[in-house]
Amino acid sequence: MAAAEEEPEPRAAAAEDAADTADADADAGPGASLLLAGNRLSLDLHPGGCRRLLRLCARHPPQQLGVEFLQLSAHEDPRLLGAALAQVPRSLPHLRSLVLKGGQHWDALGACLRGSLTTLPASLSGLTRLAHLDLSFNRLETLPACVPRLCHLGALLLSHNRLSELPEALGALSALTFLSVTHNHLRALPAALGALSALQRLDLSENRLDTLPPEVGGLSSLRELNLASNRLQSLPASLAGLRSLQLLVLHSNRLVSVPAGLARLPLLVRLDLRDNQLREVPPELLDAPFVRLQGNPLGEALPDSPSPPGSPAAPGMPRLLLTSELDSFLVTPQGCSVTLACGVRLQFPAGATATSVTVRYRLWLPEPRLVPLGPHDSLLSGVLELQPHGLAFQQEVGLWLLFVPPRARRCREVVVRTLSDDSWSDLETRLEEEAPKRLWAHCQVPHFSWFLVVSRPVSNACLVPPEGTLLWSSGHPGVKVTFPPGATEEPRQVRMQVVRVAGRELRALLRESQAAVSPLLCLSQSGPASFLRPVTVQLPLPPGVTGLSLDRARLHLLYRAPPAATWDDITAQVALELTHLYARFQVTHFSWYWLWYTTKTCVGGLARKAWERLRLHRVNLIALQRRRDPEQVLLQCLPRNKVDATLRRLLERYRGPEPSDTVEMFEGEKFFAAFERGIDVDADRPDCVQGRVCFVFYSHLKNLKELYVTTALDRQAQAVRGQVSFYRGAVPEEVPEEAEAARQRKGADALWMATLPIKLPRLRRSEGPGPGQGASLSLAPLNLGDAETGFLTQSNLLSLAGRLGPDWPAVALHLGLSYRELQRIRHEFRDDLDAQIRHMLFSWAERQAGQPGAVGSLVQALEQSDRRDVAEEVRAILELGRHKYQDGIRRAGLAPGDLAPPGPSASQSPEPAQA
């Protein structure tokens, strides 16, 4: 007790010394009182914040008593920080919020530095009004004794410290509603935690918890509980008593089972159980749409995540959940329900196959020869391949494809398109909604082939018999086609599509305020090109035009015959019959028809421009560099209306120039990115030709690629200022020199779209590669994987090691390395970050040699560590190896037909989709 009583004396002495020093330096800068803004005192962004606080406390300005919010940097001298905090209860008695965060300074590698705070003065318990306390990013190993005495505390933030336990006294904080203790070293929780009856949000992620006390079930007000990335193997049944719980996050643990009572929580909207070791799932959770189970080793006869809406599995039917490492599964005559990792679900009814069949699947990135789109179609998904091709089922198989909801749905419909007998056709499709932005396209398939989801204008079809019939549009009932008796000798299939046209853009193109057009009508048929008798077509008159008031000289009927892109004016060749609202005319063969009302006389060329504008998308191009690793570049093509939201989300991790000016692109149009002025692509990628990165634009997909760049210029002397340019079309066979490309972009028909700057900062000497870096590794040659799925060699692993940076511990933990092994690596190579990463990666790889699934485990660990950029690079390396392997098989004449994708040029395989 005597020591405790004498403790304030050195602090008081330090306060007096600091105050004297502050007074002596009063002329050196503005006074602390100038930092007061109303009831807030912000000293965290100013050097010498503790000295400024001490000066303020010594002067006692009148506005000091009104301070309710104090922000102070924890990157201060510990003695000075303690002395300043000791003055707070007496000088700021009405304080409600105290922020003492570290993490505001960074080391040379971009990692946040912790503050110097290791404890708090006992006098802070006198802050009787304190409701918010933030001690994040510090060096606390135990919770300061004064904290549980803050009886009105409502929010306590302790993330990114070194806490190994929480005291039982924490249960005295009866007003606490939010507690965050993420990224600490907690191994157990106190039973008193259950006494926090007002607690609403509890975040304990990224710790070392292996059990939970049953008292946690007493948190009657708890709405959100995050226990992700711990070591939990089981959960107490008392969790079923959390009747207010809405969000429960348990991913990345070691759970082998979960309480069945979780399914009966009345307010639960999300239960995240991904990446655990679940061997069984309670049946009560099967139909819950909020459960996420990906990444669990569920057996063949074990239940998986919930089926999509409207797809109840028969009782006793096996359910399979395939992880991203698996690309095949076995279907028996018993049938089964299958969920693939790529967002696809299949249901094989009993008796669909007479014998057991191994089904293989693959998701391809879309490209024009794999994606058959009409002029007004939009792609909504990747391309799914199911093998064996052409395998006929005795009963139809249910297929559910997850897709991106289209922005515009008026007069449009979503269908599944498939390849059958060398031609593409659309299947009857039903949409099923699982969540507001989570839609499934459901169809029945008679055999396996290629499948994709497409948005198209509403299509109506009918079979025209010799007796004649009537066909009308469900999207626009005023559009009709009448087939008289005798129009055909044999029944033929006829299809109609109607495309709505926005009059505003047309009037801007024509510069005519009174111009108007009808909907665009497309008619197609099977059988002979012409009908035996004229067919009557009815189109509504353009908006604002009636048959009683129109000037017939201004009315034009336009006709287009594919594949020509020209529109011909056929008004003089047909007899237009006008009513008050409609125009009728007769034709003998089908094509595209369009009614225009304008004062222009030659409208064919204008119609062509207007039709092209209907299909164009206005987009912007961006090129961003990762803040912590400028060699990592993100390239993306975005619709104009998504640019601002996307940049707000990305600029926390990336930086770069403003997006390009708006350009216009067609759905499915090819373009490429070329790095120039000393910058080049740093990896051998399947989508990269001579340093040019290939893209295909699809308006509803991400159109995004992340890659690494390098330079042959000397970065030791100065920063390298290069650029990336975007050009239309495929990469030319002979890539022009940079000067020639610059001249070409000035021409009238230039394919250049935009140029954005790229800067690689100057290297410090310690960052340079150095002589023989990596050469000292005396490791046996490594070949993870196999020839068919692709290898990762020693050179590949060295390249990946250079990408991980300070994220390597998270990757190591997800690879299964223990904390003790991580600490040993850190200690052994404590002065060399690169050596830490290389040793971790190669020691893991040596243990995995010859084991299946090792590469898949690496990709999964990278994704779980939020390094999807490196995971995509691994996939690119593997795909390149698969290409070489398949090319070798084809040259040897051993390739089965299923290895070749559809399309006119099947000698090259497209790039597979990346999960």
C-alpha cells in the first residue's frame, strides 16, 4: 500500500517538469486552447499533444470545463503520457469520450505501429461520466484496474493489443453496450462476461479462444457476436438463449459441430460457419437461408448449406457440398443434391442415371467465342461447363445458376443459354430470389454441355400452322403479327423480340425536339426464308404521334437485314395503313423493323448511329496501385454510374489518378491494357500477350484484373514514372513501338481510349534485391501440384514470397502453422522480413510435397487472408501450366473432344474463372 501511495509523486514531478517546459516553449507554436472546437479537444494529430494538454491543464481556461471529447495520441513518451492522463479527471471532469489510440504511425513496410500505452493511471476511475474509451493499437497485456470502475462506460475498444485474459471485474460494467477485443491473445473468457446484460455488440475475432463459458448465453441484449478466426472446437448450448441475436460470425475456427438450437433464434439473419471442420450439420439448419457453410469437409451423405428456394430435396437424398479444391463428384442412381463452390447447384432425381457417373465441372471466364450474345443481350454470369458432354439423363436434372441481377428489367427477361447440337438455345427459366440481391436462374436440363445466364429483350414465340395464327408481344401488347391461312405449308417456329427505345437520346442525336421512334421489332423464323402469303405486322406509332394529326411525309419505315448493319428506308415499297394509334404493313420475310417520325429525309445513316447507341455502354477506366505494395496494380473498366461507389470502397487500400474520361463500349467488346515508359507486367499470365493484358467488356461483370508490374530502369536512383494505356480490340500480332502507338492514337480512327499514370517509388537501399537475394536458399526443388492441374515450382514460390509482405503471418495461420512456429520464425529471422516469409512458405511447401490438394490449400489461405490478388496470380500460374499440358496432349493426339471449348477456334482454351 505504501508503494501505491508514493506512486503519484514521480508523476506529479513529471507533470511539473513538463508544464515548466511547455511554458518555456510557449512561443514556439500555437497554444493548446486553439485546438478546442466546441466541446472537443483533438490532440492526436499534433506533435507534442501531451505537452499541450499539460499546458492547458496548468492554465485552466474557462472552456476547459466544457470538454467532453478528448483525442490523444498514444505515440508519446510513456512517462509524459502517464503524467498527462493523471491530470485528466481533475481538469476535464465532464469527459464523456477518451480516445488513446496507437496505429497512427507506420514502419517502412507499411505496418501500423502500436502506441506506447501499457497501463492507465488509477485516477482515471474518477471520470464518472465517461461513456466511450478507445485503447486500440497499444501494448496492453492486462486490462488496467481503473477500467472496470467506470460505471457509465458504454463502449470499450481494446483491439490490437496483447491481452491474454479479461478480468472477472469486467462484469461490473452494467452499462456496456459495445466491447471490441479483436486481434489480441485471449485464450479464455471470464464467466462474469455473462453479467453484461446491456451488451449489444461483442467482437472477439482474431484471438486464441478454444472454448466459450456457458455464461455467454446470459447476454440477453446481444445482437452481434463475432468469434471469427479463433480455435473454437465446440459451442455451448446456452448460445440458443441469445434471443436478441441477429448476427453470429464463426468462420475460420475448428468447429466440428454446432448446437441445433441456433436455428430457433427468432431474430437471427446471418450465421457464418465457413471454413471450419464441420462433419455434421443439424437438420434444423438445412432450410435456414442465412447459414453459410462453404469450406467445411462435409461428407458425401452429409447435409450442406441450404438449398435454393423451390428446390426441396427428397427425404434421404444425399447432399454434397464441394469446396473449391474439387472439380468432380459421383452421381449414383439414388440421386443427390449438389452445391458447387462457384455458385451453382444441381439436383439429380432418383433414377436420373442408370449407373454411377462421375460429373466434372469447370467455370470459364467469358470471351466472345464462348458467349453467343444477340445485339441487345447482356451477360450475367460466367460460363459453366458440365461434363461428360451430351450425356442424356433418364429424368431432367435441376440446375440453379447464381447471377448478377440486371439493372434494367422492364421488357427484359433472364434465361439460361446452352449449347446443344452445335447451336445455342435458351432454356425455359424461372427466377428464384434468396435475398434482395441474390437471384438464382432455375431450369431443367436433359443433358450436360455449356451454360450461361443472359438478359435479353422479352421474347415471344409460337408455332405457325398452315391454318394461320396470331402472335403478340407480352412486353408491348400493341405489337402484333397476323399469319393468314396458307402463309406456310409446313408448321414453322416464329420468334418475336421488342426493344424499347429512349426518345431523349434520339432527339439529342437528331437535334430535333419533335423526333420520335416506335419500339424496335425483331422477327425471326425457322424454315424457308419467305412466306407464301403476306404477313401483317402492327407497330405502335411513335410516342406523341397519332394517325389523325401526323404528317405522312415525316413517317419512315426502316428495315435491317442481318448481318448487314445498314438500315434501309422501305416506306415507299410498302402500303402503310394508319389508325389512331398503330401502323400496319405487310411483309413476306422477317427481319428488323422500326418506325421513325422526323423531318430528316435521309434517315438510314441516322438509324444506324441510333441503333449503335442503343447498344453502347458508357464506362470509365481506372488504374490504381496498392498503398502497401505499389507494384500491385488494379485495372478495371466500370459503368459510369458505378465509378464513385467503387472508388470510395477501393481508396482505403489503393491510390491512383482520377478515372479516365467516359468512353463507350459494346457488350462483349475486346480491349487491352499496355504498360509503357519503362513499366512492364511481372508475371507470365495466360491473358497477357507481349506485356499487353487482354480484357473483354461485359456490363454486368467486374471487368477487373490485378497484376504485378516491374521495371528494368534503376529505381535506386529515382522513382520510375510510367503509364498504362487502354486500346480497343485484341492485342495485335505485332505490337507497335511506344512512339508509333503515340502517333496512332492521334488519328481519326484511333483505337486508343485512355492513358493513366503509374509510378514506382524510389527504392531505399534496404529494399533493393541485393546481390544474390534468394540464392542462399538451399532447398530441394519443389513441385506442388501435378501436370494436369498445374505446378508451383521453387521459382513460383519465390515470386509469391515477394508479394506477401507483412500479411504473411495471417497466411501462415490459415495454412495451419502454429503460433509457436510463427514466433520461432520471427525470432530466427528477426532482422529480415523477406527471410521470414521465404522460410515460412518453403517449410510449409516441403511438408506438402506429394500430397494432393496442397495448391488448393494455399489459394484458400490467401483468400482467407484477404490477399485475393496473390491467389489470382497462383491461379494464373496453374492455368498457364494446364494450357501447356493440354497443348502437349493435343500435339500427341491424346486429347478427348471434351477438352476443346465450343466455337470456331477451339485450339486455344479460355482462361478459367477465378473464384
